[in-house]
Amino acid sequence: MTEKSLKGLQLDRIVKRYKGDTVLNGISLSVDSGSTLVLFGPSGAGKTVLLRTIAGVIEPDSGQVSINGQDMSGVDPEDRGVGMAFQNFALFPHMSAYKNIASSIEVKERSASRLDAAVRSVAELLKIDQVLDHAPRALSNGQKQRTALARALVGSPSLLLLDDPLRNVDAKLRFEMRIELPALLAQQGTTVVYVTQDYKEAMALGDTIVVMTEGNIQQTGTPAEIYLSPATIDIAKQFGDPVINLFDVTPQRDNKGQYISLSNSRIYLENGIADLTNGEYVLGIRPQALRFSSASDEESIAATVEAVTPLNEKTVTLLLTAGGRELLLSRPAGLDDPEQGPVHVSFDPSAIHLFEKDSGKRVELINTKTEAVA
Amino acid sequence: MTVENDLPGVRRRRIKVGRRVLPYILSLPALLVCIGILVPFVTAAIYSLQRYRLSQPWARKFNWGENYLNFLSDPDFWNTLKVSLVYAGTTVTLELMLGLGIALLLQRRTRFNNFVSIMLLMPLMTAPVLAALMWKLMTNSGFGILSYLVSSVGIQDFRWASSPDTALLTVVLVDIWVYTPFIMILLLAGLRSLPSQPFEAAALDGVPRTFVFWKITLPMLMPYILTATLFRLLDSIQQFDIIYAMTQGGPGDTLTVFQVEAYLNFFQSTNIGRSAALMMILWAITFVLSNIFIKNWLKLRERAN
Amino acid sequence: MLETSPLETFLRGVAILLVILFFMFPIFWIVLMSFQTNETILRIPPSFIFEPTFDNYRALITGKLETNAASLDIAFMRNMGNSVLLSVGAVLLALILGVPAAYSFARHKTRFSEDIAFTLLSFRFAPPLLVLLPLTIYFQKLGLSDTYFGLIWVYQLICLPLILWIVRGYFEDISEDVEYAYRIGGHSWFETFRKIAVPLAGPGIAAAGLLAFIFAWNNFIFALVLASADKQPVTVGALAFVTASGIQYGQIAAAIVLSITPTLLLAVYAQKYLVEGLSLGAVKG
């Protein structure tokens, strides 16, 4: 056995162009058998095209798709043994829910009784066993979505492709499914590629997250890696709610080393890193990393409360610093914190992110520490 | 979920050839029909370059452009060209004005208007030959209701299609009866698909309605008008059924439009070379028109889908 | 909408009335004629009130015309039969050839397929005699000149572009995802075409078929040039009938009524799709 055979899915330099536009620009990635990979990115990033290339309904201009170690070049979609659920459900409008689900195995499963048992058991699992004889137009959006999932799951495919399956369902259902799906997928034990534009979904479902924009992979990592060390400003902005605080900064140097000044505090960067002085950078601090502190705290930032938005489990406060910068601060709800007037905030210097302004790329920082200006 | 997993890719490559070629196989019949039509087309082009009379098969030979050159000094040809253009120009202009008028009358989606618009489609669904026969019966000098009506308002001796003076008018009338609904129904669909905001805004601002018509309705409707007009022009310049059924091109050569003239040349004078040359010229005219048409038509089609 | 003055409402009413009168009167009048004897037809002034007779229809349908002088054979019902055979045959052939081609053109756009599609479209606008005249000679050589098949084949000139372009639009409207889902579910390209695409485009295919039928039925010039006497459809037959029967105006009227009835009924039935069909899919009604 080669190492490759352990991979449920392997993509090697997939390129796809449409009328001169490069939709997939040499995508390579691999997914361990039985694990879930989330493709995350804005619309137009090429996620859906990539998923279809894996399914075999779109042929790549170059590159190779391997499923369970088998090269899929020239293999028709019906022979790839994958299951797929579509964002718009793509149910067959002229067939009942039952037939929709059965269609995925009717070719392989010749025994009528086993086919029936398979359809009913997956329908039960997804709680649509009551509506199996309904036509798709008679189903609610949630039922449609579950039927589409059932159709993808029923054949126990070794590779399951889910194209933003929660996109078109209401918030409540999305919340429920976000909890239900990981268990369901784990139970199936299949390799999963899951496309989404919702960072919470990505964090909840992915063993690995691949962030794509414009046909390129921006970052690959575990949910924690993506959140804690976003590779670009865009990724930092996309993962996290409320959105990360960003400030244009220009590092300076004094006798203690390079520093970034923020209100009346200086954040010193360890000497080891390259010279950033006078370059244009963007500093990011997540709203969750900020906290209120007492005025006596020397390196704290003075600000005024502009608006307070309680959001059930958390409270988001909009602050205006003395320097005129807006800051968002997010804390667990129920803490007795200032509603208005002047406040001081401080933060853990190790929680800051620094990005190059032009390229948006992350600058790795080590041992940052804050000091008040004398 | 008791289905055993097929190993993915096991059945591969078998269909690979079929998959690439299948679209071509499916379009093959259409291609054959194309070829089957292109062959006689090329044949016609060859005939047009020959001296070819069925009555004198021994004298058949290539005379290259002679059939075409002869047209220059042939009053019959110029008559054909003139009559065809006049016929097409008159019918399409009148049908466009009438069709637009009726479409505007029926613009609102009421049950009555929808009923009327379906009713008006009936002439269009009548075979043009049969429509011509209907009008022939109505204009019969002995008992025709129209002849009676005309004479009862004091016009004596109005002989409709039998007189060279009124034959064109008569066939144009039949053409209008059959084809105005075509323009009407297309423009009606166009009018009803126009966005309502500009009209509501104009109404709120108290813009005069003639101004609204010329500056908003007409420009927005233009793609539909162009498509309908070109469509009709293409058919009208080739009109055969109505004229042939009504007068067979007569009286004399009053109505010898292209296709009628070519038909008579072929079957009566058996002058195949001249007949084919006439058709080639008509084809050249329609080819230019249809290229303009298809461009407009594609734009509309994109909008519809 | 804008408010309208009473005068305008009145004028619009009059205009619509005139329009209805102009377009409906000929049909109305011919129907009236078809129920009259020659005697009442020839009466001057023309009469709206008369005792209706079914003799004209009886004569057409039995195929025998009894006059004082002699008994005359009428071939009209055979013409009707020919029309049905030719139109149905032409539409079926066009569907068999056109629907798969339309699907392949909708889903696999290539230079090649677009070229064929546009060439077929351009045939719709080429002068029919251009193709028909050489065909008369070819048909004699190939032995097709006295066959239904030869005519049905030529009718593809009208039916095929219509079916191809309208049905193609319907196929393009089907979400590709639905077809992908079926294929990923283990079905071949052809199965997907048969079980998903064709049923979903069903109404469009039916409408295109009806329209193609109407156009085939109403066609005159193809059959005039190519059909021998016993293969003639009603359009050609009616014209010949006028010449043959001379003064039997009531029967001519009845023949016209019988000939236009099928297309008028189908048109009413398919009216939802007529606009789309007439514009070859460019305008949706």
C-alpha cells in the first residue's frame, strides 16, 4: 500500500478555464479518508467548480483527481462512487421524495427489498420518512434539503460532496443542521468535502479548512489555525464575528526596538523579526481579545462608548478612541460593564495580528509586549 | 444502507469514447438534413449558371453568368424585382402600423383583451392558401359579399384581383389579414414585458402621453419591432401562397413576384436556368436580411432566457 | 395606469370592434357559406338568414357529389387524410431527429453544433423554391417523387429548425445541477436525457410539436411542387378543388372550413406557447 491510498481524495494541480478566465488555478489538496474538508470562500472563488470537477461532471483542463487512490481521469460521474448534495437541492421535480432518494442506488441495488430498506433507513435518519411520497414542490425547504442529503447519503458513498447544503434553508434549520451534521457525517465514516460561505459552518464541520479566493488556495489549516493565525487580512475578516478590528499602522523604532504605537501605548515587536520600520501595515485585534480595564492601567487605551449591542450570549460595544479610531469589543453577556462615557480598554499583546498593507499577507510576530508611553 | 460499495472507477473507460462522441452522434441526423438541403441548393446554383430548358435538353450547357447578365436588359426581371419589393414594403409597413396599434389597444391584461388576442390569432393559423381562397370567395364578382358592399357604396365595376389596377391591393389585403396578427402578438408580448417603472414615473410627473409613446414606449419596444419586422420582411419578399392561389401572378405580369415568376419559369416555360438564377438572386436578398435578423433575434432570445 | 376619458374609452371600443370585425368576418362568412346551398349563396343582396343545409359537408365527407346531371367524385377526404399523414409524419420525424440534437446543442455547445443549428435556422428563411426546384429532378431520379416519405423529409425544412430551436431553449432552462445529480446517482448520459431532460422539457416539446404540426399542415408550396395527385394535402387539394368543382361554392366553403378547423383548434389549445413558437423562442408570451 502506498501512502496515497490512505487519502480519500487527492487533487493534483487542477486547472479549469472558462473563456479565458481561470476559475481554478492549479488546485492541489488531499483529504484523509474519513475526515471532513471544508472549502471556504466567497462566491466566485471556484469552490463549486472544484466540487463538480471532483464529481466528474466538469472536466478539468489539466490536473488529476484521485479518489481512494484511484485516478479518476476519464471516469464518468456515474462510475465514481461519490454522493453529492447541491446548494439548490437539485431534486427531480417529477419524482416523489422516495424516488429521488432511490434514484441514487437503483442502478447498483437490484434487490427491490434491499433498495426499499436503504431508502427508508436513511429517510428515518434524516426524519423525512413521513413525506417520502410527496413531490418536491410539496416539501418545505427543510424537507427538500434533507431529501437532497438523503439522496447523497443513501448509497453510502466513499466520498461525499456537499455544496453549501444549508445555504437555502432558514436560520433555525441551519442552526439545527449545523449541530446535527457533524454527528451524521461521523456516523457515515465517509470522506467529506463540504463547500460553504459561512465561517461558523466551516469551523463547526471541518477537520481541515481550505480557504479559496479567485481560483487559488489562500490557506489550509485546522479551524483553530485559521482563526488564530489567519494568513491574510481577508481571512481574518471572514473568520470571526464581530469582524476583527483593523488599523493602519506604521512601525517605528526607538532604543528598545521596533514598536507600533496605539493610543498611548507602544506594542514592542521582538528584535528577531525583519525590519518593518516605516512600512505600511495593518494591525488586527479581534473584538474578543479586548477587555475593559481600569484607568490606572498604564498601557490601556482611553476611549468612549458609542453604542452597546447586546446579542443574547454576548455584548458588542462600539468604542471611539481618543485618536478617533473605531473599536469593536465583544464580551460574554451578563457582565456589568459601562454603558456609556469614557472607558479604558486593554488587550493581550500576543493576540494581535499584523498584515502587510499592500499584499494583505500575515507577518508572523513573536513575543509582543505592550508598554505605556512615558 | 446495505448497498455494497462499488469500487469507484471500476467501470471506467468503457464509455469514454461514447461520451466524447455522443453529442456528435446525436446531432448527426440534423447534420444529414442540412446536407440534404445543401445538395439541392448547390445544384440550384449550378443550374443558374447553365443554359437549361427542359424542352431543349440537348442544348444544356454552362453559359456561366449569362442568365444573370440577361436580367439587366430583361424588363420582366425588373418587373419581378419591383413587384416583390413593392409587395414586401407595402405589406410589412401596413402590418407593422396595424399590429402596433392593435397591440397597444390590447396592452392591458384583462380577460377580454386576452380573449381578443387569441381570437385574432385565427387568421395567422389559417393556411395562407386557404385564406386566399376565402377572400376569393368574398370578392367574387357574382356573389362576393365584399363586391356587393363596394358596389352598394357606389363604386361600380371594382374587380378586385381580376383587374391589374386592384390586384396588388387585393393580395396585400389578404396578406394583412393573415399576417398582422403575427406582428401584433409579438409586439403585445413585448409591450407586456416592458418594465412598468418608467411609465409610472412618467405618469406621476404628468408627462404627455404622446411624448411617453415616442420617447419611452417605442424605444423600449424597438428590439421587438425590429425582430417582427425583419421576420415579416423575410417571409413577405418570398410570398408565394397567397399570390399564387389568388391570381397565379396575374393578371398579366402584375403580380409576378420572385417565387411565382420562378415557379412559372420552371413549370410553364421550363426555363430552369432562368428560374434558378431568379432564386439565387432572391436568396442573396434574404441572406443579407436574415443575417441582420438573426443578430436581433439572438439578442431578444438572450433576454427571454 | 393613466385615467382615460370617456371619449377615449369610446374610441378604443370602436377601434377594437373594427379590428374584431375585420379579422373575424371572413371566417364567419365562410362558415355561413358552408351551410348554404348554391342557390342562397348566389342571392343578391347576400343573406344572413337562410335555412342551413349540411349537404355541402355530406358531399365532401361521402366523396360523392350528386347533381341533376351526374355524380362527381370528390377527392377531398383523401386530401385530409394526406394532410394528417404528412403533418403527423413530419412532426414525428422532426421530434425524433430534433429533440436529441436540441439536447446535445443545449448541453455541449461546440463550434460544430452551433454551425449546424444556425445553418438549419437559415434554411427557415431561404426561398423554398430554391431547394424545391432541383429536388423535383432529384426526386424523380431517386424514386421519391410519388412517396409520402419524400414529402415528409422535405417538410423537415420547416419542422426541424422550429423543434430544434424551441426545444433547445427548454433544455437550457433545466438546471444543470438536476442532471448532474442524476448522473452522480449512477445513471448514464443517455439515461439522464431520457429520464430527466425529456420529461422536464415535456411541455416545451409538446408545444413545439403542435406548432410544427400547424406549420406543416398549412404548408402549400412543398406539396404543390413535389406531391403527385394522390399524395396532395388539403392546401393543394382545395386549390385544385376550386378549379375542378367550378361553381360549387358551398362545397368550396365547407372544404375550407374543414381544412382550417384542425389548426385553429390546435392553436387555441397551444396558445400559451404560440408567441414563443412563432418567434422561434425569442419572445416568451
